[in-house]
Amino acid sequence: MLDINQFLQNREDRVVYQNSLISKYNLPLLTVRTNYPGENKNEIIANNISDIISHEIELLFEGKIIYRELIHKLEGKIHIFIINDTPKNIKFQTMYLEETHILGRCVDIDVYDCNGNGISRQEFGKGKRKCMLCDDLAFVCGRTLKHSHNEIKEYINQKYIEFKNYELKAEQLSSLLSDIALEGMIYEVSSFPSFGLVSPLSNGSHNDMNFFTFLDSSFVLKNGFKEMAKIIYSALPLDIAFKKLRIIGQQTEEQMFKTTNNVNTHKGMIFLLGIAISCTARAIFEKKEFHDIQSIIQEMTKDILKDFDKIDTSKPLTHGEKLFLEHGFTGIRGEIQNGLEVVFKGSLPIFNKTLAQTNNFNLTAVQTLIFLMSKVMDSTIVYRHDFETLHEVKTQMENIFNDGGIFIENSTEFFNRLEKEYIGRRISPGGSADLLAITIFFYKVHKIFDNLKVKF
């Protein structure tokens, strides 16, 4: 039998302790506890739900959590957070979590200001929370004992099962999308001729990497892409998800450099494919159409050019940062902010049309690369050479594409000569190569998208 007096004493002690933490840090405090009925709050599912939602709080307020603690007594598991943010912003974010997360209705997330006063939903023009099981107010159903404890527990148990099924789907989808991303990278580096890029036949214009360097690097990136897809296959706000993706991207970069002995094989690809995979996962999570991926990219990265406002010139600069400071060149960030228009409205239709004409994946990849080289403001070419060389390459490839590209008579001999010329001049269209891999990724995703939506 539960000692009700001890239960009430635990609750009173917790409130006193919470107020002491607020006084100590002079910051808002947040608590997470499962809204579980009955006197025994220490059932496994109830405690697991408290842990799950506390992890979501960590994602929401990453970098702002000053202190956290778990209290586990007769009330069950209660997670406490001290957060360096305004009480109203914390409450706003947690209301979103309560309303969108599968388990959101199963928990109480309370927010207190620096004076220990609770922040209510009414301050945001919202009414009191509704009952889990009906449209009545939760506190009314609680007072009148409208629903039995067993009914409420059954609801919570079913939501927990639903969440575990969601976790399984997230694992399966993230694995599938990372596999497709890996295919895109390998198909890109395997195509030839490639006009100065690394291929199975040549190191191209590079003396520090070869085909096998790219294979090693590609395989090591897969886990990072999987984590990115898993993070965003959720209701996590896009701006917060994007910050998390960038952290995973930095960790993935470190793995790449470790594998390649500090050779930059895929830095741009990590950025691009990470966004492509993530926004595809979000579209599937929200049961949207394939064409909606582009708008999700635009929404998630709408502030991406603000990166250039925070350039620290006292530290080593990236290619893109140097080009922006010297020429105002936005490069791939500009393409991303535009929703990868050059892919969705350009290279992807070209890829589909060419493959239907040739039934040859390699020739299709080469034709698509020619198109991209004619359109893309390729930072790799500019960084290695200058804007004049980029203009020359774009004009040359535009003329080749307009003349038929791979369908030009004696194209193989012509392309092989051009390949040798580009290698001799150390021209390497790395930005276009990255977008070719993205094109192949979206080609493969598009073919199975409707089935993905149904399954996930």
C-alpha cells in the first residue's frame, strides 16, 4: 500500500526544492512528469514516457540547459531543468511539444518563472488542456472521476505502443534514406568521363585522392546521414532541427577527415545530402508530396545566408567564406536557400528524360553533369582558378548541352579530349558533382516516394 502521507510529503519537498533551484540560478525552471492516474506513479511505462519527453526537452533547448536533475520517488520520475531562456518562450515551445508529440498528452510539462510562478496556457490565448479521452476539460473529468483509472492507463499504454512503432519506422526510414544517399554518392563518383573529377578511370584534377578514397569516405558518411534523417522524422520545429543537423554534420565531417587522412572528399556533399535526406524524411513524416520537399528545404534554410554575417576572420576560412568576403559569392548556400531549384526544375527532369532515352545510367549521369556545369556557380572552380575560368566552363558546357551533349556525334572521343584538357588545367567541377549526387538521390527517392509515404 502506498503511504499517501509520504507521497504528499515528497510532492511538498519537491516544490520547496524547485524554488531553491530557481533562487540559486535566477532562471526559469521546467518539470516533466507523466500524467499517470492512481496512487502508484512508478510503473515502467509511466517512467519511460517521462524519460522520452525529457529527451525531447534536451533537443528543444540544447545549449540553453544550465542544470538538470532527475527526482525519482513516489511521484514517479520527474525531470527538472533550469533553462537560460525567457519563461514565455519555454512555455511556447513546450506547448508545441505537448500538442504535436505522440506522447504529448500523456505528460505535464510545467514552466515556472524566476519568481516561482507557473506560466499558464491562458497567457497565450489558449484554453485549459482537454481530457485525454473526451472533449471536456481535463480538470473537470479529474474532479468528477468521469473516466476510470484503467481507461486512462489503457489510453496511455496505447500511445506508448504507438510511439514505439514510430521509433521503429524512424529507424527503418533513416536506414533506407542513408542507403539511397550512399548510392547517389557512389553512382556520381563512378560515372565517366567526368571532366576533371575523380572517377574509376582517373584521379581527375586531384593528386591527393582517388576512386577508393571516395569509396572509403562515402561509406563512413552513412551513419551521419542516418542520424540526420532520424532527427527530423519528427515534429521537432524545423529551425531547431536544422541546428541539430548542423552539429551532426560537423561530427560527420570529422569522421570523413579521419578516414581520408584529412583529405576533403565530401564536405560539400555532407551539407547538401544532409539537407536533402532530412527534408525528404520530414515530407514523409508529414505525409506530403514529393514536390513539397523543395518548400521544406526553403523553410528550413531561410536564414542560411546569415552564416556570412558571423564569419570570424581570425580563424581559418572555408572556400565559401573567402569567396563571399571577396566577391559576395553565396555559392551552394544560395542554391540551398533557393530550394535547390537547379535540381528540381533542371537536373532532375534532364536525368529522367535522358535515362528514358538511353537506358544507360552512366551516359545519363554524364549528360546531367554537363547540364549542371552549364548552370551552377561552382565554387570549386572559382576557388582553384577564378570567375573568368568558371564563365568559360559554363559557356562551353552550355554550348555542348545545347548541341546534344552525349548525343553529339563522336561524343566519346570529344569528351575524352576535353577530360584531358580539364585535368591538365586542374579544373574540377566539385560543386556540380555534389549536385549530381543529389539529383541521383532524388531520382531514386521519387521512384518510391508514394510507397514510402504509405509505409511510414
